[in-house]
Amino acid sequence: MYTGGYHKKLEELFKRSNVKLGDSVIIQTSNETHTGILLPRYEYADDNHLVLKLKNGYNIGINLRKIKSIKKIVEKAGTSDKHSIDYNYVDNFSFESTDQNFSKGDLPNLSLLSTGGTISSKIDYRTGGVMAALTAKELNDSIPELVKIANIDPEVVLTEYSENIKPEHWSLIAKKVANNILSSKYEGIIVSHGTDTMHYTSAALSFALQNPPIPVVLVGAQRSSDRPSSDASLNLIGACTFATKSKVSGVFVAMHYSISDDVIACHIGTRVRKNHTSRRDAFHSIDVSPFSLVKKDQIEISNQYTDLIFQQRSKSFERMIVRPNFENKVSLLKFYPGFDCRMIDYCVKSGQKAIIFEGTGLGHINKGCFSHIKSAIDNGILIFMTSQCIWGRTALTVYDTGRDLLNLGVIPLSNMTSETALVKAMWCLGNLKEVKDVVKMMTTNIANEFTKRITVD
Amino acid sequence: MYTGGYHKKLEELFKRSNVKLGDSVIIQTSNETHTGILLPRYEYADDNHLVLKLKNGYNIGINLRKIKSIKKIVEKAGTSDKHSIDYNYVDNFSFESTDQNFSKGDLPNLSLLSTGGTISSKIDYRTGGVMAALTAKELNDSIPELVKIANIDPEVVLTEYSENIKPEHWSLIAKKVANNILSSKYEGIIVSHGTDTMHYTSAALSFALQNPPIPVVLVGAQRSSDRPSSDASLNLIGACTFATKSKVSGVFVAMHYSISDDVIACHIGTRVRKNHTSRRDAFHSIDVSPFSLVKKDQIEISNQYTDLIFQQRSKSFERMIVRPNFENKVSLLKFYPGFDCRMIDYCVKSGQKAIIFEGTGLGHINKGCFSHIKSAIDNGILIFMTSQCIWGRTALTVYDTGRDLLNLGVIPLSNMTSETALVKAMWCLGNLKEVKDVVKMMTTNIANEFTKRITVD
């Protein structure tokens, strides 16, 4: 029997219990019961753990020593590793939290929601080693400074690399964050996240949770927590410092400001982008300075931000808006020389409701595409224009290409980043029925996705 | 009769000559004969010129005073504004060059090839006003400093906004540049170009013209030449200074280094990107410093570049390789949360030969796409991976998502920018028959599209 690379003792346990990889099983440990699908051991995995994929889509590692019994519920099925997300899980799920460090003394309370990514990986993902890094004990062991900042209450929402995060996960995270805000137990919510798409998720939370009364801070790491060069520790400390001390609420991303380990930048959730594959200071605010810099326990707020939309931290939920739905059928197309205009026709045929173009320069596209764009718009698809330049804003009135696009009905999005534009279109279409309302919402500043001209031009 | 906004004298001339907008006509002026299609006057146009679209795809303005006769050849057809490019034109075309300033005294000779774009627009494009800015007289009138640097020999190759530049235009420009190099008349070639896709064209020329014996410098402007804030003048001066004084050859892009009007950066053609929609310093070298800074008549070469591929300026063509073909059937797809994986199937169906992915982070894509990627690769499509981060390099061995992609046959492209990767794939497929040769060429450093780790990490 193939045991997926597990070591002899586990092999024997599997044989004795008449279970195999892919089976749904119930595992009884000394103090808990787990139900899930038995997964193969993956490279780098710890020898003494088996890996169970829970109904909620995340994997846990269970120590062999603790296992009392394994019982098969369902034989392996062909589709065993396809799991849909259970939206009700937030309410029903009991997470593994070693509660002993939570809510002691006079420190503020913070909720730490883990969604996966490098920050929570000690060993390879599919082994389930992820959870270990997120128990309060583990956190306090590895980042002792946190104990001095806040009482951290950790929960696992997902364990996904962020390239696997989808719009339905944004809904899930938004609901969980909203629930924890509504519990009134916390001074702030920290969401640990893989860095690859953290800026998409921060934009999603910015629209799905407007005017939260407390700060919601996403945080990630470019190097995993068990590496000596890891940025996880400082990023988490910075995120927690900001979440407890900031006087304003909103959705932010906290990451290294430079490659030296001393300053953390807190970026506005809709204005941030991962601009480097590996550097610790990979995240940049686009067209503005970071909202805040955290230097040890001091928070410096940028003085650029007098005009932006923020509310003060508060105890009331009165102004909070929770609209967690996202419509998947939006495409982001980057234009380039030789672009196949029939891609636009494909979007029509495949039922897309909107296209976000990353045009060149001020928001331009080859004139050969005009007839395809016209046809898509005639078919009811909304077409929005952003720029692949990343910095700066679209301006479709300067050149005749732009004016032609405006005449066709293309809607320019000024200095909204293309990533934020994609997320916002998915959110608008997920929450509004009328096209005119979607267009109005897309071009209205909700969460600082548009900024006034601040940078020197 | 609708005369497209032309003024009374021209209206009368049209009427008298029995021609109307859209007709193919022959126009006899005092010293020349022009054949083309009569275009409408566009906003901002000069009152005393009519606009003719030539067979070669570009528009000229002809002064009413000079016109002796207009004769209709072909009545307006429904498809009158669709023109294919005539590849033979380079050899047959006689451009409008007022030669009086060329090759005087001891100054070096430079060829200035205009392809269009803001740098050569004085007034709106479709009026043909473009050419006027490019006669030697006009150049010398508007940028008197140029007379002291070189004898400039201007030619019009195209008049296109750069969003309309296609791979076939790259071939055309490459051939024209090669011809002018082979004429041995010049110390350098300047290519003026719209900024929107100038970095795509500079990459294209870097592959199509390897080891040119003299510098080939692309130059553009973010503000048109007739605006007081125009950067055209300083950019051209910087480009010409570099082209005459640089000891190395190669393909470069010369643009403002900062927003102040004193330093021009010369970027390596494969390592540059337009990163801002409107700023004068919109172009940045990616992962490296600019190759050179031009400060007045001084050239500073970056000391980062000891390892890069360059050859010294020479009088011999021995090492020059001219391979000007490009294959259009390459798609650039940016991955994002909610990405429709069937887009990959569409690329297979539409006959694409390669896909360049802009993955997240180190080069990742949602696991839901794996089966589509496998199917595309099974169908013979080459799939290459770059990063949407822009800075940094792909690394597919770090996480299991990357390892899975490698196992599927995805080929990572390290720190080649996605734009350069697109151009290089088009070029490889345009010039090589065997797939294995394409893969080998794609992963071999030809024109500094890969760099060693130079920046601090």
C-alpha cells in the first residue's frame, strides 16, 4: 500500500486502522476529535505528524503520539481534494487556540486571523505545519515582544498560499473580520496573509468593510518565520503596534519600509502594491506616501493625508458597512503591441460582466481594438481603463486615441491601480444590480482608491 | 458637401477638383507629387494645410499655397482607412528632408528616424503636422543646441502614436535602422518614438539588431514639443550627446532622469519600463541603475555594468546580427485572483504559440489553472513565467506552487520584465523553427534581458 511517504509507525497505524490516503476519517487524540481527509506527506514534512485536510479547506498536522484511534467514514472518492468553501464555518468552527495568553492584564486585545502564506509557514505547506506557528504559545515563543504590545487571540481562517486566494475567500475573510469586530472584544484585527495577492485582499476588505470602528491590518512576510532573515517578526510587531495605537480606523497593510529592520510602513489598503518578488520592502504605496511609519512604539502619520477618507477609532459600529459579496466575472486585460483583440470577444462570449484594461501610458489601446470594444459595450459589458505604468493617472482627453475610447464608452479610472480596479469592479457587481449604479460606484471615491494630485508631477 | 472642417479656400479647391474626403488622390505641388487618401481636418489643425494619408500609413500636411493640382484616382471606399504596411517602402520611399544642415563642418553625423509620438507632435496627429517638427530646419529652430552636437539627418519612418505600434512596425524600424547603420554615414542612430510602448520597441530592436557597431538611441517626450514644459528638447539633446560620445554601442532609451531639466538617463533597451503616466522621469531601469547619465556634455557610465554584454563602438559591421522578424501569436496574460483559467484554453484555440504569464510574487498561479496549463503545454504551447511585481526575479523552486508549475513544464524567466519577455518570445518564434531552439534562446542572455543579482536584496 502506498502511504504517501509516511514513516513506518504511521504506515502501521494506517494498516491497523484499515484507512488509506484520501479516505475521510475521524481521528481521536488525547483531548480532541478531528474529522477530515487523510493527505499524503509532502517533502520536508515532519516524520511524526500525519496531515488531515479539514472540511473547511485547511490542513492540520496531528502528532502520532497523540492519536488514540483513526476511523474511516468515507472511502476515498475521485474528487476528494476538491473542496468548496463552507460559508457557515465561521460560526461553527472551533479553532485550535491555546487561550492561556489571551486577555491578561491591562494590555489591549487583538484578533489575529491567519489566512496562510509565508508568515505562517514554518515547514512546507501541505504538511499542516502552518497551524503550529499560530498558536499563542508559538507566537509568544518566537516573537516575545508581542506579549508587551497586546493580548493576541489567534484564529485560523484559511491556510492558503495567497496565489490560491479567490474572490470567495475575500468574502469569507471579510465576514470573519466583521464578526470579530462585532464581538467588541478587540482593539484591532490583524489578518496574516501570503504576500503574493495581499494587496488584492486589502483592497477587497477596504470595499467589503467600510468605516470599520477599529483598524484592520493585513500583514505578511517575504521570508518564512523559521528563517534567520525572516521579516515576519518585525512586520507583526509593527502591525500590532499600529492596530493598538492608531487613532484612525480603516484597512491597512503593514510591511517593512526599507530593507533594514527598523521601520514598518502602514499602507492604505487600496493604494498598495507588491513591487518586488523577494525584498522585505516589496510593498509600496502608489502615488502617495505610506499612511504611517511605525518606528519602535512610535507611529508617524504622513502629513499628505489631510484630504483622505478616514474615520477616527470608535466604539460604535454605527457607520460600519459590511457588503462582502464579489462577482467573479470580471477580467483584467493588459494591453501590449500585438494584443489579440479577439480576447475582448472571448470575454463577451464567456459571460464576463466587466473588463479592466491596463492600457499604455495615459490609458491607450491600439485603434485596431476599437471595433471589438464597441461590440463588447454594445453587448452590455462595462469597460474600464487603468494604466500599466502603475504610477500616475489615466487621462483620455489628451490624445485622440483617448477621446476615441471615451466616445466608445470606455470609463477611465484615474489613478486607481489596476488591481484595486479589478477588485472594486468585482465588488460593485457583487453588490449592486443596476449597471448605472455600478458605473456611479466605480467612479466614486469610497476607500481612497482615488487620490488627489499629491505627488510632484 | 461635408469637407471635414476644412476652411473655405480648401473647400473650394476640393469642389473645383471634384474630390471629397476619403478619395485616393494625386497632388502636384510646386516641386513634388504625393499620392494618398484625403483625410478630414482634425481639431487643432492648421488652417492652411490639407491632410493626406500616404500608402505607407503616415499622414502629411500639404500647404495650400504649394498645391498646383489635385486629381482623383479612386473614389472613397468603405475600408479606406485600413492600410497594411508596405515592407518595401524603406527602399523606395523618398522622405522630406531639408538637407541644408546635414553634414557640415567637423561635427559627427546622426540619423534621426521618426516613428511618431508626442515628441514629434506640434499639433494634433491626424493633421499631418507631425512632419513639420522633423525637418532639419524645424529641429534647429526649436532646439538650437543640437547644431553644436551633431549634423542631424532626419527621416520619417512612421507617424504612429506608440499604442498603435505593432510587431510588424518593429521589423520595419529595425530594417530602417540596419540600413542606416550599413550606409556608414552615421556615428549613431536616434529613433524618436511615442513613449507608451517605447520600451517594447527598444526591447524589439535589442533582439532584432544585435551588436550594432554604433549606438541606437530611442527617445520620446512626455509633453509635446510646442508646450513650454516639454521635455522633448532636453531628451533629444541627451540622446544625441550619448549617441555621439558613448564609447559603447547597443540599443538604449534616453529620457529625463528626474523632474528637473538637467540630467538624462540612458537605459538599456531590454531593462527599461514606462512607470508613470505623465512625469518626465517616467522611464526607469528595472533591477539595475540606468546605464549612463548625461549631464550637459558629460557622460557618466554606471559602475554596476562591468558584467553586462556590450561591445565597443566600432567601424566594422562584422559582429552585427540583423534578424528583424517577429511572430504575432504570443499572448501576455496577467494572473489575478478570480482569473478565468479558460483564457488559457482560448489561447490554445486561437492558435497562440506561446504565453507569457505575469504571475504573482516569485511567479505563481492559482492551482485551479494547473490542468489548463498542462493541456496547453500538451498542445505544444510554450508557457513562460515572469512576475507582475516588476522588480526582482522569478523563483519557482521555493514554494510547492512553483515546483508544481516547473513540473508542468512552465519555464521561468528570472528577472526579464514581462514586456521584454513578450517581445523576445515574438522574436524567437519569428526567427527560429525548432521549439527546442526557441526555449534555449529564451533562456539565454542575449541583450542584458537577464542581469546578475546586482541590487541589494
